[in-house]
Amino acid sequence: MTTATIAPSEPRALQPDPTPAEAGVRKVRRASHPLRRVSFWVAAAFIALVAVAALWPSLLAPQDPLAIDLGKSFDAPSAQHVFGTDQSGRDVYSRVVHGAGQSVLIGVGATALGLAGAVLLGVLGGLGGRAVDAVVTRVIEVLYAFPGILLALILIAVFGSSAGTQILAVGIATVPGYARMVRGQVLAVRNAGYVQSERALGHSSAHVLFHTLLPNAFRPLTVLVTLGIGQAIVWASALGFLGMGVQPPAPEWGAMLNAGRNYLQQAWWLDFWPGVVIVLLALSLTAVGRAVQTLTQPGGPR
């Protein structure tokens, strides 16, 4: 009877314990990771809540935001009306929730319009040669110099006050900032080594453009989209506050601020709640955008 012998395993190399300084650096890196921050998840949860309000407002506020009850005008916040009522007895909470649809639509639409115009100008400037680039640069400078409020007044005179007017005004106003960034990215990527390698391998210009150059040039736009929507919502609300957007009694945050400003002494809640939601949404979108920027930049936390 034979017995099997087991070869002794080689001892594992012992890893030296990290020094206190190294342990501290690792701890700071883990704590600074965007996805480990409570603020990121709070911001993401608030954005998700606003998205639900924009898509399915009746789930959060079943009351009719246009229902008038003059007997309950200027009721303070209570268990029955958590945000109070306005001058016509309408439930402010329902109007804030239902107003999310208009405000988010304007913010997303304006950002999409601004990005579309920016991509067109940026790609033309980055790939069109010196003459085209000079023209694009002048167009961007003119748009930068043109006051956004004057543009809004012109569009309102032509098309009237509406959500579409707000989308046009805010979208066009955001074009130059996006276009300058897109143009710079296209110029940088166009001269990158991997793009030159694609051309040296014999790939067609269309293949290089759509499979290599544009995807790499547009990658930073993912961050700008998040930040831009918050900025567009704030601008659109400002136009609504000035009476240049959706008109009452339609629920829209900027229009609600405009309607409530005459009653600040007796009904502070008319402006307080839509104003708080606008500020919190803008801050939340900024926090998420910064986190995405940190995660996607070279050398970012993993």
C-alpha cells in the first residue's frame, strides 16, 4: 500500500503593510469617489423624482392643478394642501408637480436644440478649412455678443409667448458655448495619433469621421448635457418669470413665480415652493454632471 505525498506549497510572498501615509491616501481616494458620496445619490434621487413628476404627474399629485376654489384662496400650507393654495384656490403642490412636465420639456428641448446647432457649427469649423473656420468663428462671436433677453423679445414678437418660444430662445442662446467646445474638440481629435493611424491604414474619410473622430470629439458632451439641462431650466424659468413663456393658468415654474410675486406679503408659499424646486433641480443636475465628469476624465477614480 502506497501513500501519496503532497508537495509542500510555496509560501506566498508577504505584502508589506501600507504605511500610515499610504493608508490615508487610499482612504481619501475611496471617500472622494463620486459614487460613494451621499450627495450624489441624494441628487440622483431628486432628479428621478422630478422625472417621474414630468412623465406621470398624476401619480404624485392626483388633484387637478387648474381646479379653482375661491373659498380656499391663499390657504396656508396644511395637511389638506401641503404647499398651500394660490389666489384662485388652486393647489400649489399639484401645480408644482404638474409644472415639472413643462419645465423639463423646455430644458431638454432647449439643450437638444443648442447641441444640434453647436455640433453643426463646431464640425464645420473644425473640419471645413481656414475659410469656413473663420466664418464659423465670426458667427459664434456674434451669437455670444447678442443679448439673450433681446433674442427672446424678438422671438416672442414673431411667434408669441409659448413653450416653443422659450425653447428657441434658450436653445439659440446656448449654441455659442457648446459650439466653441465642439470645435476645439474636433480640432484636437483631428490631429491625434490614432486618427492619423486610421487614415494610414487606408480607411475611408467617412469611416474615420463617423467611427473615430466624431465619437471621441463628442465624448465630453455627455457631461455638458447634464449641466446644460439645469442651466436651460433656470433660464427658461427666468423667461417665464418675465412673462415671456407659458402663460397662466398653465402650470409652469417660471410663470408661477411671476404670478406669486405680487402676493409675497400675504402668501409667501406661492413663490417659495417653485423657487426651491428650481434651485434644488439645478444643484442636483450640477452635482450629477460633476460626478460624471470626474468618472470619465483620464486618471479619474475607479
